Amino acid sequence: MARFIIEGGNPLHGELSPQGAKNEALQVICATLLTSQKITISNIPEISDVLKLIEILRFLGTSVERLAKGVYTFQSESIQIDLLKSEQFFAQAGNLRGSLMIVGPMLGRFGIGIIPQPGGDKIGRRRLDTHFRGFEALGAKFTFDEAESSYRVEAKQLKGCYMLLDEASVTGTANLVMAATLATGTTTIYNAACEPYLQQLCKMLISMGANIQGVGSNLLTIHGVSSLTGCNHLLLPDMIEVGSFIGLAAMTGSDITIRNVGFDQLGIIPESFRRFGIQMNLKGDDLHIPSQEHYEIESFIDGSILTVADAPWPGLTPDLLSIFLVIATQARGSVLIHQKMFESRLFFVDRLIDMGAKIILCDPHRATVIGLDKTHQLRGIRMSSPDIRAGVALLIAALSATGKSTIDYIEQIDRGYENIDFRLNAIGAKIIRE
């Protein structure tokens, strides 16, 4: 088990470049299973979750070549379907939630998909009904093996249909779109997710020969084709990392420029930080966050306390609520953080309270933060990283705190952030990895 030892209270200064988008990488890498031809993907973040997925594809028979840092070719010409039933596949896939998106392309191309109960962050229930009910609507037979906790779908040939998703699930939509590209007839998906990552997946599939209409909306129409070809694809910058760096600059009173942020794809994120009083300047596609001693949270126009809540795109992504909660601890004013999607994601506030933050955990979904306005700095403590996003939020808190902090189980952070200690140390942070 690795840990970070952080000496807090040091303002940072310099430039940071966001990695490629993790959530997009997991989707488009799975999409390479849809064709036997070679696909080149660039700007892949070399983080543990992505590298684990690449190893799963290698095990199944995909030929993978690393051309340069972040640039990989994939050719799924010799997939061994029987390996889906192997102990090694179950062990690998069971440790990675992103492996769930293997099912759609495997079902579409080979007529079968098997997956164990997937792993990932322990942030509450993350049901899979949307995926498998959608596969059933396309004509697949679904079975659940209770003894092995595994899911199986089979179909000789998927058939297009109309479906109304019960939730705008990003991974669910991705899985169903990939399966539907090789189905016969037309598939219409209403209440589809429309996050930039999903848009990128659709654009990649279109460049492979898929016929998809409505990209960027919540109504997707997929006209099935008989086969798909290879392509080249470039990943977007990771919007979650961009948001993390904005929060880092605010909490530590730092002057940071974030390079090539993909501003047009950030949606409501910059405006949400501005509502916390955080200044930022856009220069080309670079985002400059100047050092500011104080930042003040807005109230609603009737004077009531601001509520920040997650919502499907174009609403605020739930992956950034942990960051907003942390920066609120040192703001001027108060805010209610409402995490609607996951009932365990706010439990990390206990660590912040131990550091001196004023937070009332109202229930598993809501926390009220009373800002300290930097009159009292957080203090360093020993803690552990419960999931990727909370882990980075705690790292930001530790960098702003007085004294020394230790964060155990940083493997969780490494799942989503590439060499985060090395990159932050380069602009003045004091982080030791043990």
C-alpha cells in the first residue's frame, strides 16, 4: 500500500496540462472490439484503470502496441471468446468497473457478452439494470449466475428497436450504442446520456462507419451496419482534472495556468466555480486562475443559501462535487452540496471535519458547508483515500492545510490521476510518495 506525505501551506505557481479524459478512454478502448481492423487512439491517460482495461483486451486477444506516451494501436482480429469464462478474466474484470463496457461490443460483434460483478469506487449502489434491460430490448437473452455473481447476454443477431432508458446512464448509453451499431434495423434510444465523452464515442464510431444521428442530444438514432472499420481518434482533455486544478488553485491561493483545457467542452463547470467567487481568465484555450486571498460564494437571488447539485449533462458532473465541497470549506459564505446520484460519496467529510472544517452532514446525500474564509486554515492529519474523486479532494485539502498530512491508499488516486504528485511538485507542492 502506498501513501502520500504532504507538507501543506505552500502556494503553487506554474502551468499544468490536463491528461486525456479517463471516462472517454474507457469507452473508446472498448469500442475497438467492434472491428478486426486497426484503431489508433491518442492522448490516452496512462492511469491504472485504463492500463487494466488495456490488459483485459490483450488477454482476450486484442493486439495492442504502444507507439508513444499516450498513443496506442488496437487490433481485435483474433478475439478468443472462450476466455470470457476464464478465472483470469473474471479476476481482471471484477476489479474494474469500466470493464462492463466490453459487453456491448462483444454482444454486437460476437453474439455473447459475459462480465462478473464489476468493481470500482465504493460510493453506493451503481445498478446495471439500464445496460441489461437495453440488451434485452435489442433481442438478447439475459441470465444472472448467482453463484459466480456474473452476468451473461447472448443473441444470434441483435435487432434494432425503440427504447426509453429509465436513467440517462453514461456507461449504459455507451454500451447500448456500441451494441446497436451492428444490429439489424434502426435503434432509437431516448433519454440517452449526452456527455462530451459519449459524444466523442459516437464520433469515433461514425468515423468507423457507424450511422448515428442525434449526437449531443438525448435522442440517438442508430441505423445498424454490417461491419465497422479502423480509424484514428484523439481524446479530449479530462474535464474532471481541469476542475480539480481550478479547485486546487483556489484552496491554496495559487497562480496556476491550465493549458489546453478544451474550454468549449467544459459546459457549466467554469460558471459553477465562478459562483464560488473564483476568478479565471481564458486565454485562447488556456485557463488562468490568478492567486486570490479570498473568494465568496454567491447566494440565490432571493438571498437563500446556494445549492450545488449534480445532474446529467449538461448539468454539473457528480465527479466534481467532492472538489466543490472542499473549496467551500475555505470560502466566504455557506453552501449546500447535494449529491443526488450516490449515497456514500459524501462520507469522506469526516476527514475534513477532523481537519477543522465546518460541515454538517445532513444525510447521505446532502452536506452544508460553512466557509472559514481562510481565517482558520485546515490542519494536517492522517487519512485514507476512499475513492478517486474524494482522494483528490483530500489531497487538495492537505496541500492547503498547515502542517503535515498523510493520505493512505493512494492507489485510489492513481486510478484516475496520472503522476499527480510529480506534476504538482513541479509547480511547488511538497508531496512525498512512500
